[in-house]
Amino acid sequence: MPDTVCQQALDRVLTYLDQAGVALSDDVCRRALNLVDAALLEARTCGGDVLQAAMDRLPGYFDLPQPAAPTPWPPLARGSIGYRHD
């Protein structure tokens, strides 16, 4: 039996949160369910895509950690683009 769109949306939201380092507690799962419910309602009334609506709503429902950019190695220097500053 294929997954329904609400199952796909919930799975995508929970997978995203898990990969972002958010612990999947009972509270997080309930908020994810509310998020998907709102996305389903939006898609039904506005004719949008449920999966896109769910992902667009993530920052409004969760405090997502900002991705940290790795430190470049070797260190970037102005001379690396053809200019020298001494």
C-alpha cells in the first residue's frame, strides 16, 4: 500500500529535523503533526503542494540550528585571488 501524502510529509519533516540535530521527542512529534495538518489545510484551500507547504512552515514551528560552515583549509588569503597586501 503506497504512503499517503500526509505520511510522506510527516516523514520528510521528521527526517529533516533528525538530520538537523533536533531530538525527536514527543513534543517535537506533536508539533510536526500540527505542521503537517496546517500544510494539508493550506494545500486543500489554496491548491498548493503539501510537501512544499510543510517544508516552508518548518522555521515557524521549530528553532532550527544554523548550519556551521567549515573552516577553509588552507586558510584563504587575499593573495589567493591574485592580489598581494603587505
